[in-house]
Amino acid sequence: MNRELIKAAQDGLAVVDVYLRESHSSMHEEYDPISESAPKLAFQHKFFVKRVVGFTVSEEGINFEIVRYHVSTGLRLLPTNLADAEIESDELVKHVMAEITAEFVSEYRIIKPDLSKEAIEEFGKYNTMLHIWPYWRELIQNMCARMRLAQIVLPMYRVPKVTEQEKKAAQDIEKESNV
């Protein structure tokens, strides 16, 4: 994590919107979530930036630079004995009892024209994920209720682990700023 780049992006971007672009939910045809014999399920989860798009919009003759982060999300429910199993993807799909996927978009206006591409990318790895996480959590809770699935509360969003090299670079930046 490059704190200097993230700080530059935080100063150079203004949030415009966060919205759902696409969603899909399905349930295995033989799975009945309200049956007393329904198996106990565990979930697998995905959450990552799929793509970043930059473009220019014009309002009343004034041009604005916009950046959009498309974030792919997914949750699938599997029998508890298979949730951590090392099974080929094609084989595992047969055991998915329910699945909810979505694509969210977080849109920001670039307010500092000299903002680097590197800062925009670093921001996407960390901050935009924090902005989208509450929307994803709400969608999961809502869809589980509508599908009569067990209520799932996603945990707090955890920033991806920082490598030792990134930690050292961050410490060096902090030392420089404390001088």
C-alpha cells in the first residue's frame, strides 16, 4: 500500500456516485431453503476491482474528468463440508446451493488534473472497496431474506494484506513526514 499515492488520490478525487450495475441470484433446483432437511451451508466470497474506466463529461460547456471503478462481487453457498475443499471449479459448481453476484460502480470526479494514473490505481485497490462494501452487504442481506436463505452478515471489510516491501516503503514515508 502506497500511502502517498492514496493520499494524493483522496485529495484529487470527489465521490459522485455508487450504484449497482448488474446483479444475479439463483438457487439450485433441488435446494429448498425452508425445508427442515436443508443442509447446513457455508459461504465463499469474492470482491475485486474488475476494471477502471476514465472519461470526460461536459456540463454547460465545462469539461470534467471522471473515473469509474467496476467492482465484481459474489457469494455462493455450499454444503459446509465443501466450503474449504480443494475441488476443481467445474465440479464445485454442481454443489452450489445458492449464488448471488453483482457488479457495483463507484464514480469519482477528478478535481486535481495532475492526479497520476498510479494514484488512481492505488485508490481503487483500497478506498473504492471501502465505499462499495456497505452496498454489497446490504444487497446480500436483502437477497438472502427474499430467497429465504439463512441471514448472512458479511464481516467488516478488511484491507488486503500489505507486503513487507510495502510496509517498509510506508514506514520510510512516515519517517520523512515526521522530520
